[in-house]
Amino acid sequence: MQSTIRPISSLPPLRQLSSHTLDSIQQALAGLRSLYFPPAPPRLVLHRRHAIPALIHDKSAPDSGYASAEGEEDDDEVEEAEVSQKLIGHEDIDVLRSDPFEREFAVKWLTGLIVRSGTWIAEAPEEECRGDTFEERSRVLDDAASLLSSFAGDAEPEPALTRDFSFPRAGKGGPVRVQLNDGALLTTDHTSVGLQSWASSIILAERICWEPGAFNFDSFDRPGVRILELGAGTGLLSIVASKFLPSAEIIATDYHPNVLANLRSNVSTNLTGRDQSQISVHTLDWSNPPTEDPFFEGSFDMVLAADVVYHPDHAQWIKSCVQRYLRRGAGGESPRPVFWFIIPLRSTGRHEGMSATVEQVFSTFDSTIDSSSNTQMEELVIRRKDEIARRNGVGRADEGSYVLFQIGWR
């Protein structure tokens, strides 16, 4: 039985193609075919008296989160990874198969293999070595081309999905209810992932609803307060914030046109009548934030973001935006301007270690420096960091836990 592998972490690096044997390339192709185009399961016939009870299987993919932004560089070279046969269990196959980043990497790898195959085929051993011949390598190339064609013919988008959330409150009052449309991902554009609700935003929304005072929502419930959400995606955090802060002005931002259209639709679904004007939806390019947009003029008392770092540059772009838009203020001021930022800790795949870039660009608050300094320094610092365990049924397979940062001025 062919074992299934993760494309990003297991496919042989193409820069070293000449060093890979026929067997290693065959295994890689077999692994991709097993993952994306598995054979139909054999028909099982059971005698009535020996029938096996059916097992409950939840086919829904766990939630996850990558907020949309600019696409990756269009290098001819596929991003390399260490050659390791990282096998996965049956419970993760559905999640892996539906991951747009893994799929995109697999397609790029196959394309790169075909482009570079001429040299690899020509370097076949002159004397047959364990079946490794010019003819066999040519057949492997044909297999790769066939597999790539299968991807092209399998690019049907998944249907949109309406999701109903009910977040409990610790105090009086019923649960906070939110209905969101998770749009179908665009198979040709990975930046459209903001069309779906991912785990980080769900976890932060849940914590806000359970204990809004821990996020100073009680102090911010007054006219004139402005809130900005970066990489809003489906708008969950902005909509939840509006439930607790009816007097606040909320600006929900994202980049991809389809994401923005879906975001506006979700705001309309959850806010009725004049309440809809509380949340306005706008385009925001983190790498080039607007300087003359009336909706971004002035400053914001609170900034929210969930799982918006999946490229080494993103943390720095986010910091630049927060520096530009978060209201200045520290010391004994109450409420203190704050940036709430949650990000998953991923241990495998393309986004492994992205969480570390946050702490590389935001320094950690040191009370001894603040108390001993005679000069007020205006710098964004991490004032608090909480790690949140992953729960069953929420989050991608590569998300081990989550980190919630409280960031502000010192």
C-alpha cells in the first residue's frame, strides 16, 4: 500500500534533481497520486451475520487561517524542502488533500520536474542499475505529465458554506450568534484563502465573548472609539466586536476583491438597518498603506488581527501598519491603545516558524527599562503573550497551538 506524504515537506528539491535516483522520483509521483487521485476503494461484501457496525466519520475539514495578501514570488524555482518521507495518518488525509498551499506546491513541483527532466533523463546510468535506464526515466516523465494533466482537469472549486457560530458568555445574556458565508476557494489564486473562517479568528472571538473585560471592551464602549481589523477575511472579529461595542466605529480590511465582497455580504447578514454603518469594509495593502484615505485618517484605539503572517515580510508590514494607525498613548492612560494579535504555531510545512517573525520585529516589554528611563520612548512592544492549546475539531493538522499577543506603546 502506497503511503501518503506531505508535498511541501517531502518532495525532492529540484535544484538537486541530478542527484535523485529513479526510485526516489517514482516514489514522489506515487505519493502525489495516492494523495490527490487515490483509486476507488474495493467493494466489500459482508455476510449479514458478520456485518460490521458503521463508524461515525466527520468529513468536515478543521478550520484554519491564512489571511489574504500579495501572492508569493513567481520564481521559476520551486521552494525547496528537506527530503524526508513524512507520513500522515488517515485522519489527516482529508485536511491535507484540501490544503490549497500543498496542492499549489505539488503542481509547481510537477511543472518544474518536467521542465528540468531533459538533463535528468540524459544522466541515466550507461549500464542498467536496478532498472534505472534512459527508457525508464522517460516513462517516469510521461507519468509526471499525466499527473499534471489530472490536476488541470480536477480544478473544480468547493461549494460555499454557511456557518453558524454560537459563542457563550460568562456573564448575563445569551450566546453571541454570528452567521458567516465561507466562500469557495479559488483554485487558481491562493490569496483568496480569506474567503474562509480559520481557527485563529474563531478562538479569539470565543475568548472575547467569554471575557470581554480581559480585552478592555468595557472601557472602549463609548462614542468616538475606532477599531481596525487587519486581514479581516470573513469578518468574524469585526462582527463580534460590534456586538460588544455598539458605539465604536469599526474598519474591516482585506486585500483580495473576492474576499472583500464576501466580507461585505457577511457584515450585511449580521448587522441590520442603521447598524450596518458601524462596520465599513475597505481595501488595505500592508506593503503600501494609503496616505490619503478619509477612512484611515486619525488613529485607532484598538487593532485586531488573526493569522495574518505567512511570509517572512508580513510581520514587518503588519508592524508598519500598526505604527501608522494605532493611537499613540502609554503610561497611566486608560484605556491604553492596544493591538490584539493571534497566530498559530505551525511545526511543519511552508509556514513553519512564521510565528517567530512576530517576536523578531516586535520587542518584548521590559518594565525595568521603562521605569529607569527618563525619556519616553515611542515603540511598539509585546506586553503579554499567552499560548492557547489546540482543541479537537478546530484548526488545521499542522497547527499545534496558538499564541495571543497583546501589543502596545511604551
